[in-house]
Amino acid sequence: MRKIVVEFCITNMANGSHHAFAKLKNDYDLDVIEYGCLGYCGKCRHLLFALVDNDIIHGENAEELVYNIYQHLDEE
């Protein structure tokens, strides 16, 4: 079974998504990766976000980001 790839921008993690990163990193069904930049600087300045198999998922805070990521995975 292929793991779902969840990618985080290190700058966005500094803005607050690091809590989501830490929580998702404990999910063994996910391959959670941090990068220096994902190229979504406009979103990065205004939202907490992650790429989930190349789909942008965002949230107002880290808890909502985690919730939205799992919602997205349930819909897939």
C-alpha cells in the first residue's frame, strides 16, 4: 500500500503549521515531509497549508489544518 505524501513548507511551519506537522508525523499511513519552499508564497503568507498528494489543503489554525487534511483523505 502506498503512503499518502503530505508536504509542508518550512516557512509556513514557522508561521504555525508545525503543530500540524508534528501531529501528522505520528501517523504511519502518511509520509510527512518538510521542504524549504513549496512555491506557494502567496498562500504561505496568509494561510496554514500543506500539500496532500499535490492538493493544497489549508486551515485557519493547526488543528483545523489537521482536520481538513483528514477530511480530504476520507473523501479520496
